[in-house]
Amino acid sequence: MRIFDAHFHIIDYNYDIQENNGYWPPQFDVEQYQSATSKLEITGGAIVSGSFQGFDQDYLTDALEQLGPRYVGVTQLPMSTSDEEIMRLNKQGVRALRFNVKRGGSESLKHLEYFAQRVYELVGWHSELYIDSKQLPDISRVIRRLPAISIDHLGLSEEGLPHLLDAVDHGVRVKATGFSRVDLDVAKAMRQIYEVNPDALMFGTDLPSTRAPRPFSVDDIHLIETTFDTQACDKIFWQNAHEWYRMDK
């Protein structure tokens, strides 16, 4: 099964790493990522900046250069970032802006509407939210006004699942990632999301699974394969994310 890994981290201590809530992540460079996924049919993917990387772009652009054009970046930026810098990062393969509501380290959610709209109009980036979906009602009107939004880790909670499904019905995409992080029935939630919008779900390994109760396992892939038919699996593992990250452009 071909896979576009829609969510993983590269952690390289040759660049700036910041403590986050007492947590220091493990080293996990490009070579370690390639080794960890060597038995999977990875066709490309999205490197996601973590809370512990703040606004550092150097690690990301270096990793993108090492991995090549089949990979893109999801970065955190302050709202004060110039148009010129955003366009420079776009040329280097960055394709999305991240708001880390769960852990911090990114721009404040209060600037979501302005900043998400700005990067979309400037370079076509979508914005990604690491947020518990039970918080979605607080920003639902904003999300509906924005052109392109995705949510990490299945929205994290059973309590928020109805709000997540409502967001999906209004065009929001969802990452099928970090299964051990969530407080919900993963297979059931994925089926519900797929029923609302077959284009919404995007699989990612979440490697190296920082702070997760258990690391990524091929069992996560098998869960999807036993929950969906072959056509749906191709959409979840490859097609949806491949199109979302504009890999054909």
C-alpha cells in the first residue's frame, strides 16, 4: 500500500530545540526517519514542526533539502513574518501553517483567521490545528470562513467528535495519526469521518511519537486496512494527502 506520510517530525539537535512543559524530545533525524519507515511504501510526506521547535525554520528547510521534492513542510510562524519570508519558505517546500493549541510554541489562536487567510492568499497554504475537538465550538465560525483547515490526531477526544464531524461536513480535513494519543474509538471515529467526507482522512505515522503513550506501529496501518476497503485505503493512505499538499503542482 503506497503511503504519503501526512504527519511526522524531524528532531535534529544540530538546530534549536526548546524545552516544552518540561519535555525534551528524542533525537530523530532524517536518517533515523528513513530507517524507521524503510519497510513501508512511503512515497512522500509532510514534516510537521513541533512545539519544541518554536519558530525555527533552519531545521525544516535542511530536512526538506535532504528528503527531496516528494516531501513538504508544515511550519510555525509568528504573525509578524514578512511576505518575503513566507514566499521564501514556500519555494523551499513549506506548504502549511501550524497552530499548536494543545502544546503551545506557535502563534496564538486569536490570530488564526487573519494569519490563515493571509498565507492562503499569498502562497496557497492551508492551516493545521493541533487542538482538542471539544474546543472547536469556540472557533467554529472562524473555521467556516477559512478556505482550508486540517485537524491533527482525529481531534483527540470522544467528547469533541460531534464537533469534529460538523467541521468535516464544512470542509475541514482530519489527520488519522497518533492513535495512542486519543480518547476515542479510533476505527469508529474514522468510519464516521469517512462517511461525512471520503476526502477528509489523511494517514500519518506521527513518528517519532513524542509524548505518546505508545509509539507508532504497523498495527496502526493494519487497523485502517481492516476498517476500510481497498479504494478507501488508497484515499486515506495516499490520495487525500497527496492532493491536500498540492504535490502535483
